Amino acid sequence: AKEYILAFATEAKRYEKDIDAAMAELSLWTSRVSLAESKGAAELAQAARAKAGEVAARLESLKAEKRSLDSKVEAMKGSLRGIKAAERSVDADRLLAEMQLATGEALEPEAAATDAAFAKLEKASGVESELEALKRKMGQS
């Protein structure tokens, strides 16, 4: 997704350069109109005005395309932030399901419950035997 956004941003930068070039060309043709009018060359001035009009139309088209690309890039960035936030959040149900699969509880719930009960009993009996051993040791001292 980042590469896709980067491609759009790169295209927007290309449009910026094209817009700068079109603005320079429009300035050139506008100055040529003024030059032709100052020298009394009406035909030349009319041709320069026509060319300036074409350049101005192309410039507006480039600006519109760039605005469109900019809005798409911003929308994609917003979506990317949303995706990243969703990836960071923890889905407790999914995590529980994964843990149940890892422990086998999801596949054989009765066997997993039995194993858990035996583990609890074994742990409790281990603690009790350690306590009895400690009591005997304390009683001998």
C-alpha cells in the first residue's frame, strides 16, 4: 500500500514540474503578446494570444489533475493510518481462538478440560507435598 501511495505522490510531483513549466510558457507567450502589440504587429499578437490561450487551458487541466491526485493521496494516507491502527489493536476473540487451537482445546474441548483439571490437581498435590516436607524439616530442627 505504501508503494501505491508513493507512486501517486511521485506522479503528483511530476505534475508540479509540468505546472511550473506551463506557467513559464504562459508567461513567455503573454510577454510575446505585449511585445507584438508594442511593435504594432496585430497578426503576431493574435497568434501569440491564441498560443497563450492553449497554454492556459493546458495549465488549468494540469492543476485539476494535480488537485485530484493530491486528494487521492490524502485519502489513501488516511486509509493507511486506519489500517495501521487496526493492525495494532488486539482482537481478544481471535487471540482466544488461536490459543485454543495451539493448546488443542478447540479441537478436543473435553480432553483439554480434563488435562487442565489434572494439571491443577498435580500442581496442588506438589505444593502440599513440599509443605509437608518443610513442616517435617522444621519439626526436626
